[in-house]
Amino acid sequence: MTVSMPKVFFADVREAYTELAERLGLEGPVETEQVLPVSTYTRGAVGYRIYLDMSEGGSLRTAAGLRTPDIWFTVGIEKLAIAAGVVDKRGTVSYSARNLKQMKKSLVGQRAFVEPLHPLLCDDPESAVRLLRRAGAREWSLRPEE
């Protein structure tokens, strides 16, 4: 019997995030499989997307995002943790999802950065935007093209 990685992924994300989501007041998960399996948690303008990419051996990634009236910012959790001083250097986060054990290890490791970063994204929007830009966040315009 084969295991459906997306099905296991969603179950593992729910297990890993239930307590943290309650503590931080996050809503979710919203689970989608349009291109990749993605599980999203949000609180107001702040969101976290956990996604599984099974191409090239498999990887699990967590991205943090912030929606302002004009821009949607998004950046990988490790880059954000480095910019915030939560982590000293690259390479402290596991991304591997080659098998179920590695996927769970990556999920739990990346989740550990959400709690210390969350207040930095929620408490002061201007400081959050500066932090996201320092981290090299992508900026997506929310204004319609004229």
C-alpha cells in the first residue's frame, strides 16, 4: 500500500501546528492542492504558508507573509529568521522531504521559527515591513494596473 504524501503532509501540518495556532491566535489550516500541497495559517494581515514540493527529491518550505493595503510581502522563514536575529547563519533549517521522517523533521524545525517571528510581524506594521524588506521579501503589488 502506498502512502499519499499530500494526505500525510496535511495531517502532519495539522498535528504540528494545532497547539501553536491556538497560542498565536492563527486561523486555519486552509489546505489546497492546486499546484503543490499548501497549508496556510493566518491572523489578520499575517500569514504562514507551508508547502510540499515533491520535485527533485522533495522539499518542505514555510513562507511568512504580510498584507498591507498596497503590497503582499512573502519570504522564506529562514531568511526572515536571519534578518530578525533569531538565527545567526544559513543552514540551520532543514528542508528535506525525501521521506516521511525527513518531512516531519523539516516541518517541526521550521515551525520553531514561527513563534519568535510572529510578534515581529504582528505588533507594528511599519517595523514588520522594514524587517521583511531586510530579509529580501518578494513584494507583490495589490493595486490594479492602470
